[in-house]
Amino acid sequence: MESTRRLFTVSDYYRMGEAGVIGPDERVELLEGEILRMNPIGPRHANCVDRLNYLFVTRLGERVSVRVQNPVRLGELSEVQPDVALVRRHRDVEVHPGPSDVVLLIEVADTSVAFDRQVKLPLYARAGVPEVWIVDLPAAAVEVYREPGVTGYSASSRLAAGDTIGPAAFPDVRFPVREFLDQG
């Protein structure tokens, strides 16, 4: 007999939390029906997320909601917790934001860069998330992905500490990449 994997829906995922199968302090995400444990948050990662939160709240806080490590529902089988999400301010607050609410998702990668690129990035593209940044701490770079499609993002760039960056939705806002990397 061939074994098959049991995939869970977002509703299943929440019922498991309510029943105590998933503990309130467990760091997990639902990706394409699979519940995956997330890596512990190290100090470099946490400090970078704090910097990003401060920078976005102070520069864009009147224009978007800045969410830190909170759920974004990508579909019936996926609910992720990106490190930072910029979402439209005027949306249905009775449900977690979805791809149409998202302006930008940011993943901070200290130990998870391969996973973020190979697993999460294609999932974000298929869901139609318009823009994703991966802050690659070990490489001291920020990867920018735009123009999502079913096969991935068709536009990408890699920026170093001396470059500037800004969300495509807000061309008037620019940040020195070094601020994201704690290099100035």
C-alpha cells in the first residue's frame, strides 16, 4: 500500500490550535497544507526585524499597516508569518490579510535563506504577492522580487549596503540598504 501525506487546510490548522494540538507558543506556519516548524529567532534576526519595523512605521505608518511576524493567508492551504508585511490600511480587519491586501512582504534570513528562496518565494509568487524582499544577513544584501506569476517572480535584483531601496508601491520612499543590515 502506498502512503500519502495528509494536507491540512487553514481551517484544520486553526482547529488544531483550538484543540491544543498546536501549542500557543509553537512557531509554525502552514505551507501548502503542511505544518512546518519555524527556526528560533536569533538576535541578529530579531534586531533586523525591529529596525525594519521602526523604519517602515516612521516612514510609511500613515499609508500602510506594518505587521511584524503576523499571519498572511495566501489561500486555503497556506498561512504564512513573514517577518514584516506592509498591508493596505483599509481592509477587512475581521480576517487576516491576503495577497490582495499586501503591498510588500519581507523575510529576514539569517539561517533560512535557502528555504525562503526555494519554498516561500515561489509560494508568494503563485499567490500573487506583488513584492517580496529577502534580507540576507550573512551576505549583507537585500534581494528584491517583483512581478509575480505562476512560475515565480519575473523581476529580481540584489542590493548591497551602498544601494538604496524602496517599495514599488511608494516610489517616493527610499531607504539606504545599510540601515536594514545595521551597517550605518
